[in-house]
Amino acid sequence: MGEIIAAVAQRTGLPPDKARAAVEAIIEHLKGRLPTAISSQIEGILGGGDTGGAGTPGGGLGGLAGELDELGGLFAKK
């Protein structure tokens, strides 16, 4: 989870503790709204497990972040 916190801090200019709080809030929100199977994959990835399939071979946060970026593009104003 440290990678995604660092990315949020870098992209937003937030201090690391604020970036961590933001990431944790988003993750909890997503886990509450996503199907259990996907929610458990997020938990596995963030807990250091490798559930695979999260956008890159072997999964990982990089793939998850990429998929979330693509998902965000679906809601972008045109």
C-alpha cells in the first residue's frame, strides 16, 4: 500500500499522513461497494498477497492503479 500512498502524495502534494488517510478512505469505500470477490482481491493485494490479474501479470498495485485510472476515465466529463 506504500506505493499507492507515495503516488497519491506525489501527484497531489499532500503530506504522506494525509495521503495515507485519503487512500485508506477510498479503499474502504470501494470495498464496501464492490462485490465480495473483488473486495477480497483488493484486500489480498494490499495485504501483500498476489491475487493476480490486476491489470498486469501477477497483479499488484500497479495493475490495480491502472485499472482504477481506466475506470475513472469512464466518468470523465466530455
